[in-house]
Amino acid sequence: MKPFQAEVKGKILEYAWWLKKNGRSEQTIKGRIKLLNSLAKVCNIMDPEHVKLVIAEAKWNINSKRLTVTVYDDFAKFAGLSWEKPKYRKVETLPFIPLEKEIDQLIASCSKRISALLQLLKETGVRIGEAVRLRWIDLDVQRKTVTVQPEKGSNPRIFNISENLCRMLNGLRKKNDFIFGNPNPDEIRKQFIIQRKRAAQKLNNPRIRKISFHSIRHWKGTMEYHRTKDPWYVKKLLGHKSLKTTEVYINIEQALFQEQNDEFHVKTAQTPEEIKALLEVGFEYVCQKDGIMFFRKRK
């Protein structure tokens, strides 16, 4: 390794340790270090202007460039590097929502471990990082529940699971303390991608290849909002910190389950009691303005 490369590698490791000392999660640290190491392969990350040029000329989508700029900006501050942070506006896109039968076909086509993992994601909507860190002590076979330890600052949650999923989980080999054997999402994701490709070819359905761990979470959020019309319930279920994150499922649900009648009763609410009363009679949350929440229900 050349002296300069060793210096860059050492600085990235120092940054990782700095993140750890400042309370960043292991998943956040891994993601940032992976991005910086990739960036270091194509440019001199100790030269902010070179980094800016490489990002500008890269054939990445805008959201990828925005993420790279955000991570590098934090690294630059840590390393004492001065630069004028480029601005890339986030492009809002709706996530891919697979059909339930496509998820079920994929589950049936995978290995026992990956099938059990996908079934867990389908029934609970947990994040992949939360799923792979499940330990055997988190599974209650008698009560048919799993207790999920949170990531990304959300709260711990307990989920009821089906007898089928309980049987699938309990039937896995007990290699160590973790239900899925390896708490590293990246390693499990590699196996999943291989099996997903085979399933798409076998079923002759290219949409299968678009299904990711996170798209199953999106499917769960959309279906639960369609069933309950309660964004606060979906927020709690998925462990979102902000209701704004949950609102995407309102838009998706309305697009996927369009109804012929476009006439609505509209109500407003401010207090928890008023909100509760509207939700109990089928009104759905629309938006908030000047501290007033707006709800509607089809006539």
C-alpha cells in the first residue's frame, strides 16, 4: 500500500472511531465508511475540489449524489477540510410496491432461511437490520410473538406472528444466538439477490427482481394503511420517528386503490379527542396546516 493510500485509509478509520465516540449506530458507521472507501477508489478524498468534480461528472442519480455529498461533508468537517458543499435537491419518488402473490412466490422459491426472513418482513414490516439481529430469546413460540430491538432511533416493538412463521423460524438451525445466523445485513442480502434472480427466471417475471427487503416493508405499510386508514397506527407499526415519513403510504394507497366516488366529507381536528373521534368513524388524515389537521371520508 502506497504511503498516501495508507494515510487516507487511516483517516477514514479515525473518522469511524470518531462516529462511534459520538454515539452513531453501528449500521450508520458501516454505511458511511463503505461509501467513503468507494469514493476513495475514484478520487482523492483529501482534496475536496477533486471530490466535487468526480461527484458532478459521475453517472449517478441525484439522490445518490446527494447522499455522497452529505456523508463527505461530515467527513470533511472531521478532517478539517474546507469546501463549498454542492447542492443536489432530493428527487421524490414513489417506491416499488410488489403484488402480494409476487412476494409469496418469491418466499416459496427461496431457501429455508431466506424464506423465513422474507415471511417475517411481510408479516411485521420490520427493517432488515432489525430482522437479522433477532435472537432466539426474542422469539416466544408459546405466545407466537417476536420482540424487535430498534434501529434508527425508533422504539422496541412486539409483533404477533402467524403459526406458519413461528414454525418456519423455529425450524431454522440454531448456529448461534441469532435466529438468522449472521447479523450482517450485507451478507444475507448477497444470498437473497442470487436466490431472487433464480426465482425471477423460473417464474418468468422480471418484477420479482425489483423486490427488495425494503420494498416488502413498503408493501406492509401500504396494506396496513389501506386496512386501517390510520397513519398513527402505521407509524407505530413501522417504528417511524416522524409522521411525515409515514405519509408516503397515504399517497401510495390512494394511487393503488382508487375508487370511483371522488366526493368527500371534510372535517378538521386539533385535540387528541377530536382526532380519535374522526378516526373511529372512518375519516382519514390528509394534511396539517397552521396547527389544524384535516381529515376526509368518501361520501
